Amino acid sequence: MPSPIAAKSAMVHVTGGVANPGVYALPPDARVLDAIEAAGGLVDPASTNNLNLAQPVVDG
């Protein structure tokens, strides 16, 4: 029986009102909230009003 293929990571560019903007490798099932947390969280006065924090991230 063949072994399962490891899931690739999603490379996500996080910018805006986060502590550490940049490109992050996240699990393929990550959400926008996970990307923000990977970038050190929000900085004041950043707002998430226009974001869907539950939206899945997309590679690239």
C-alpha cells in the first residue's frame, strides 16, 4: 500500500497592520486568522472589520 503524500504548505504574504509583515509557510488548511497570528498578531489600530478571519488561505 503506498504511503500518503505529505500535504504541501501554503506560502502566504501577510502585510498591513500586523507586527511582522512577510511571507509565511502555513499548513494547507490554515485560515486568515492563522496567517495573522503567524505574523505576530495585529498592531493598534489595525482592524479586522473587512476581513473574513475564517476564510481559508490560498497558496501564492
